Amino acid sequence: MSLKCGIVGLPNVGKSTLFNCLSNAKAQSANFPFCTIEPNIGVISVPDPRLEKLEALANPQRVMPTTMEIVDIAGLVKGASKGEGLGNQFLANIRETDAIIHVLRCFDDGNIIHVDGSVNPIRDKEIIDIELQLKDLDTIEKRIASLSRNLKSGDKDVLKENEVALRIKDGLEQGKSARALEFDEKEEEIVKKFQLITSKPVMYLCNVDEASVKTGNKYVDQVREAVKDENAEVLVIGAKIEADITELETYEERQMFLEELGLEEPGVNRLIISAYSLLDLQTYFTVGVKEVRAWTITKGMTAPQAAGVIHTDFEKGFIRAEVMKYNDFTTLGSEAAVKEAGKFKVEGKEYVVEDGDIMHFRFNV
């Protein structure tokens, strides 16, 4: 499953610096707007300490972590929804992502230009929100115009779709993002078809200076207060510090640097794990002498759907899944011990995979 998180924000808030830390793909980073024109894409490994334990027990030839794509999208500006700056291209790039990491500048530094002349993360957030809402308003108005041609037919699906579209239009005109509106399960399926930018899940990332990286600052407090009703996570990270960490060559050097700052792990690790959660993803494992591997699935997937992530034939010809719980396997030490303890399960097509399951699929093509 290739899923993408898009990094968005105004110019010069630290997006490309952060992207470099995440992907080690050296996106150009400079002190002027529109430094990023084509979206940079980085494939990043998702940190998972469980893989180390599985490797120690299985002693495989290789270990394969799960991955996701991070897209560094150029800085939006006022008027992007009308094509200002490189607006149309940027908004199209955002539309192709599955979730949004919204970077906000929460540090003072006279040497780094702010496009609006002063540091104000709430104003910055609103500029981006408005541009994305205006773009969605344009999209939904076109959809309503298209639906209006078929309303007289009385088709229930068309009527329902039109009703949902009108509710979204009303919300957007009130300055609300589509994700802030409430829909039932059936309506959510209709909303997905509209492919709205503001319906994507979002995480706010406060980029702070070194002194604020552990406890935050007044800007971070303002962001938390502003987004408290949005059901969105707020993460605090120092992009410059993360850049310094990536420059250190050994694990020991990085750990010493983190200890000096009073941090347990790099901020990018927390960001990757949070982004994974934001996309409603979880992990299952396959364990063998050739390979220990983490596989990405969406929460709620059944055993055949999870098998299909490895290969479509596995899903088509699914017979059964042999399942061990991660804690049982690592505590008891081997598959044989798990079987002996009566904790080795055989599951059918209805089984909903849980995070950390160790699975082996039987299939027939």
C-alpha cells in the first residue's frame, strides 16, 4: 500500500528542511519563497522496535520495515486557489495525498524572512485553510451544477449526493473545512467521491527553536487552542535540530545529542509514527528464516484483504490464515512454543487483522 502524506505550509516555515530530515532526499532549502517547485517525494521507513525483537528471534537473512511516502509541496500563498504563485499546481499536488502535515512557524528568527513580515502561526494557518476551502468550494459548486441536471429524475442517490454537497458548500462558506462537518457512514462514502482537500485528515506540526523543543512556547499554546475542536494532533518539533541530528554519523552520537536536549528520540520518529496513525494504518508481520517483514494495512482489514497486500493472488485464492500474537511469539520465543501453549490460531475469511499479528497465509490459485 503506497500512501502519501503531504507537507504543506507557507513559504519559509521549514517544510523542506523537515522533508530532508525525514527522507534524506536533499530537497533544495533556501531562504526565499518558491524554493520547491516540483513536489519532492521521499519514501521513508516507519520506525518499529518490534522488528528488532523479531529479528533477534528469527535470525532472518533480511529485515524489511514498512514504508510511506512523504511529499514536500511548495509553499502556498494568498490567492493560491485562484492560481496565485504556483497555486493551481500546488493544490493539485495536495489533492493527490492521503493526509496533510501542516507545518507552522513557531519560532522567532530575524535572519529568516516571513512572507507576511511577522511570526503569527494562527494567521498562517488561516491563510492556508482559506485557500484550501476556496478550492474545495469551487470543486463542490461544479459538482452541484452537474448534479442539478439530474435532480428532476428523482433518483434517490442523486438527491442524497446533492444534499451532502449542499451541506458541504454551506460549511465551506462559513469557513469550516469538510473534515469538521459531521456525516454518517453512508454520507462519508459520498464525501470521499468528491475528493475534497479539506476532508483529508490533518496534523499540525509546530516548528520551534531549540529552547522550545521540549516544552513548547507561546506560539504552540496558541495553535493548540486554535485547533482544539478539530480532532487534529499537534506535534512540536525543531526542524533545525532534526537537521543537526541527521548530520551525526553514529547512533551513539545521535543519542548523546538527544540526551543533552532532554529528548528520548528524534522528533521525526514521532512524526512518522503519528503520520502512520493519521492515515488509519496498522502493521502485521511475516516471519521466516529468509525475511522478517512489516506490512501496512488499513485498520479493519480482514485476513484476505491483508493477504492481498502481499499479492493479489493471495486474496483471490485465500484459504486460511495462521496467526500468532506478537506478544505471545516474543514471550514464548518460537512458533513451536506458541503452538504448545495453545495460542496458535487458524482464522478464516471473516477474521479482522489486529496490529502486530504475525501471519502466514494458505492460498490456492
